[in-house]
Amino acid sequence: MIYYVIPRELADKYYEEFKKRFEGVEGVEVIIDRRESERRVSSKGGEQRVLRDRRRRRPGDSWGDV
């Protein structure tokens, strides 16, 4: 199933037009986005990620410093 999502603020203008356009297309449904607010609550979005090396030296490793 493919959902063609129309933002709430554009629904009055485009919903009926796109519903008619995709009426005969199997597997496509036109819907209006019902969300009222952003789901992300943190204002720290886009913060720089810290990447760390996951490789660890094993205890008793006989290779030493190569």
C-alpha cells in the first residue's frame, strides 16, 4: 500500500484533486496528515554525533603494539 500524504494546511486545496487522480490506481490511498505538533521533543536535534572506536584490545593479547 502506498499512502499519498497531504499536509493539513494544503488539504482544502489538493485533497479532492489527488483523490480523483489516484481513484483507479490499485494500492494507492490519499490521506490527510492529522498530526498537530512535531513529535520530537528535544531541541537538540542536529547535534554533532560522537563516533568512538569500538575495537578493544583483548586481555592477554600477544600482539602488543604492532
